[in-house]
Amino acid sequence: MQNKTKVILALGSNDSQENSIVKAKKRLETLFDDIRFSPAIWTKPIGIVSADFLNCMAVATTQTDYSQIRASLKEIERDCGDSRYLRNQHIVKMDIDVLLFGKQKMHEKDWERPYIKQLMSILSK
């Protein structure tokens, strides 16, 4: 039996925030059978002028490789209405970033954001 890889995800939306987070969570639950979510919190946008973001974190394990996970996450973003066109207008229907895949940390600057630290502390309990 193949070992499972730990995955930590960051979810965020600044348009139809509650609906987008709920929709993404439902889809993620079909992708990962052991996923756990933090509570969602409101944050101010970083680096763009936009509506506030609703953010949450998730932790799960998978036997799927990274490229397949990324493709599935991009599909979930699109299903939530996200597009490059909207992103260019600072509208983020859904953004799902992989912060950790196994031992590989990604999006290093995100780990320093106060809301990420706050949500990670909740998830690690």
C-alpha cells in the first residue's frame, strides 16, 4: 500500500465569498476522504484593491500525485466561477493554493501572513 502524503490548502474568495467557500469545500470533500477545514475568517485584500476575502485552510492526505491534485484544484476554481479575466479585474471567485505537499512547502510568503498562522494554529489542534 502506498503511503499517504499530507496536503495543506489555503482557500480564499472575494466575490460571493460564502457560497464560493461552501461550494469549494463540498468539491474538496470528494477529492480527499479525510479533509478537515478550519473556520473561515474575513481578511483585507493583500496587494490588490478589492472586497474583503473570506479565507479558510484545509488539511488532508492523499495518494494522488501533485500534478493531478493541482489540476483538480484548478477545476474546482473554474467550477466556482474563477477565471483569468475576472482575476485581471481583482475578482477572485475561488483561489485554492497548495501550501504544503508532503515535505515541500510552497508559497513561502503566505506562511508568514497572520491569518495563515492563525488558521494553521486552529488546524493543528
